[in-house]
Amino acid sequence: MKLFAPFLVALQFLTRVPVPLSGVASRETIGRSLLYYPLVGLVLGIVLTLLNDWLAGAPSLLRAVIVLTAWIALTGALHLDGLADSADAWVGGIGDRRRTLAIMKDPYCGPAAVVTLIAVLLLKAAALDAIRIDEWLALAAVPMLARASIPLLFLTTPYVRQGGIGTALSTQLRRVPTITVLVGTAAVTVYALEATGVWMLAICAATLIGLRAMMRHRIGGITGDTAGASIEIGETALLVFLALRQG
């Protein structure tokens, strides 16, 4: 069980799947769990594609909404919460670092959060409605690639809050294993999806570069909320790409 502990920690944190963990995970185990974020994303993607395929005979919009609802339920809306907090903070922070960080800790949702959540969920539902059933492999890669952005963010960007799981992730992360996992994830994507995989990697990279620049400019680095927001925005960008290429 100890051998699989980092994966189980990642699965416990990123999903609502019951995980048999004995005791509190060490800081080292929490740090190593980042290496398994792409794998957890792939597992999530496979579950969603199986559901999508099972609903193949249903009206496409209904199928899309059910898949999206399952997606939210499996992740416990964790990343949506980060997106909402980040949206409120970016609008209400008025360019001030301290104010932005303070608003992120506020548990209440403001208008910016609500509008952002509605827009992202509508885009995801519309994209899932447009993506063909036989695009299951690309759909499975979406959660994987979006979660692969988190190890890269932690590897290249300062974590600006003290304490909590984010500090353990940032301080315990090791460069060589992280790069190995990221290169492996990219290689598998290109091997499985060929040109589509290359485009998906390019979209992930462009999205992450833009978001990282915004984070660095506004708050000097990342927080758990902005990391969650990057997953949601990355997934949305990839789904919209897959939907547009159907046309």
C-alpha cells in the first residue's frame, strides 16, 4: 500500500472516490502525489468516456449534460470552486495583490464567480454535445492534460501561500521525476492521437502560459485556487477545440 500511497493521495484529493488511506500522509508522499495527477486525470477521462459511450443512444444534449454532471460529481466541484474564487478575486482585487489574495479566501461567491461558472459550464456542455462519440480517445485525454498542467505550474511558479497542502506540494516536488512524467504524458498523447494530440498539447501550453503570466503579474505566483482554475480553463479550451474541429 505504501508504494501506491502517492497515487492514492492524488486520487483522494482530485476526486470524491473513497480511498483506503491509513493515517495521515507524509509531506513527501503529498509532494510525490503531484506526479500522479495526469494518471488520475486519465482514469477520470476513461470513466467519463465509458459513460458517454453508454449514453450513445440518448439525445446528444441530454448525454452531454449527464456526462458533465458526472464530471462535476466525481471531482466534487473542487476545481470549479477554485475558478469561482479566482474570478471574484481578479475582478474585486482591482489589481492589488493583497486584496486579491484576501478575496480568494472569502467563501462567498460574487457576481464574477457566478457568471464565470455559468459561462464555463455552458461551454463545456455545448462542446460535449458537439463532440462525436467516436472521439472517445481525445475526450479521455482532456482531464489528463488539464491535470498535467498542475505539476508544471508548481515546478515553474512560486507558491504564494504559507501552510496547507500547496506548501507540501511545492517544497517536496522533484524536478527530474516531474519532467519525466510530463514528457511521458506528452509522448503518450501524441502517440495515441497523432496530429490531434499535437494540437491539444499546443492549446494546453498556450493556455497555461497565458494563465501563468496573469498569476505572476497579479499575485506573484500560484495558489490552490488558481491551480484549480487552470484545470477548469484548460479542460474548457480543449473541449471547445475538439468541438470546433467537428465542423
